[in-house]
Amino acid sequence: MLFVRLGDMYGFINSSGQIILPLIYSGFDDFSDGYAVVYKKAREKMLIDTKGKQVLNLTCYDEIKKLTEGLLAVCKNDLWAILI
């Protein structure tokens, strides 16, 4: 899966150039273990799968770090936690 950009919006295409996920994201982190953190609008953050389905709303966290093996590190009010 490859990312594409049109103006300020991002989406994802496959190796044939077919749109897999529409250009609706204002930012994203790379896919890892079948999931990616994406950003919509100014403050909306979510974890999606490769089909674009929202798996987890992450908007409530101040900071997010993608780890390997399906783990996320999240921060809220300077307190860090690992999400499995």
C-alpha cells in the first residue's frame, strides 16, 4: 500500500494505482502490522486497518507512538500507557 497526496489531503493506493483508502486524511503514520494512525481535520486521530475501518478513536490522547507487534504508546497529561 502506498500513500498519495493531493493538496493537503492523503489517501492510499495499491501497486496498480487503484485507490484503497480515499484522500480524506490530513496526516498519517505508516502502516505496521496491518494498522496505521491517521489524522482527520485538526485534532481527530484514529487507528485504522488496511480497509480504512476505524479500530480505535485516539482523539483523547495528547501524543501517540506506534510500536511493533500491534502495540501503541499513548500519552495523556504527561502519563504514558501501552495499548494492546
